[in-house]
Amino acid sequence: MRTLALRGGARVAVVAAEWSDAFGVVTHGRVQLELRDGEPGPVLGRDAGFWLRGTGVRALRNPGRRTARVRIVTPGSGRHLPVDTPRTPVTEGWRNAMNSMNDTGVGAGPAAGRTGHPRRLRGLAVTGFIATLAAMVATTLAAALAQAVGVDFEVFDSGESIPLSGFAVVTGFFSVVGVVIAVALLRWSARPARRFVWTAVSLTVVSLVPPFLAGATPATTTALLGLHLVPAAVMIPALARSLRTRTG
């Protein structure tokens, strides 16, 4: 039995010859399992247990900044969790399983992570779809309210105003782009929520530039700036919250 300390961002490879039949318990911080094909696996919090044999885990990674610690139990330690391991529903289940499994047993921790990963992606996509609809409705209503108080949304001196349907379509398109970014970060990033917020806020700031170049009146420019912020206020918190939930 040994304790493995992982500093923030550190990665430790799992060597099959040294980690055969090893079982780990996270005692401090968070640890992400890296699968054999390089795919990021589940992020495990304190008191979470995981089995390494036959699960395709090739490395352990600390996705946070604080040091994480993992208690590693190997066959040489009697196949039992150490006495001082916290008793939780997770560790109790593994305690019983390790007392009864034979050498051909395969742990369910990382395998469950692989099967759960598509569900997390689908869950995020559903959240993004709902948030997209909400953003489209909110932006269209805000544009209608602006028109009601006299904003004409005429740009580039064309004599034609942007229709309400145009706001809905543009909002829907860029909201879907945001959902795609969130899904990609959940799939490949160790810190999807933080990186999504940073990316989304940066893109929102960039989107505030075109209204100043549209040749519109000050009232129209101000309204367009506000209409850029409305969908951002809907999409960014919804997707960031969903990403945090799905990364533990």
C-alpha cells in the first residue's frame, strides 16, 4: 500500500507491471483517469475508488491546482483497503468487492466512466439545446421591445431594418456554436467549465465590435450591443453550470 501525491496539473503513467490488480482511493483533491486511447476519463473526487486492471487506464492526472493524493492498494497488501480508509458507500462497496473477487475480476470504476461519457455529452447537448431556444426567445423579445420604443435597426444606410426573425436566426446559430465548443471541451479538456467561460467571454467581447462598424445611429448601436449580451447572459451560465456538474 502506498500514497501517491499529484501536484496541480501533474500526470503519472500507469505501468502495468507495477500496477497490476491495483485499486485506488482518492483521499484528497480530484484525480482524472486518462484512458488508453488518450481520451480523458472521469474526474474522481475525494473518497472515490477505482480499479485499474483491464480498464484501459494509462495515466492519472490532477486537473486542479491543489495537490491530490491517491491511496494505492496492490495484491501485496492483501487486496484489502487500509483500515484508516474513510468508510463511504463507494469505498464500502469496493471493500466488499475486493474481499470476494478472484484474479479475473474487472473493476467497474473506469469502465463505468467510459460508458457514462457519451451520456454526459448528450446531457450537455440537451442543456445547450434548451438554452439556445431560451436565448433565441429572449433576444427576439428584447429586439421587439427595442422596436416598440423607436429603435429602427437600420444599418449601413441601406434603408432596410433587421427583421426580428434575423435576430432569432443569428442568435440560434452562434448559440449552437457555443454548444459545440462546450461539448468539445467536455470531451477533450481537463478543465472544461473554466476554459469554456474564458472562451465564451472572449468571443462575446469580440462580437461587440461589429455594431460600431454598422454605420447605425447611436440608439441602434446601443440596442445591438445589448442584444449581443442577452444571449451571452443566457448561454454562458447555463453551459458553464452544466459542464461543472458533469465534471464532478
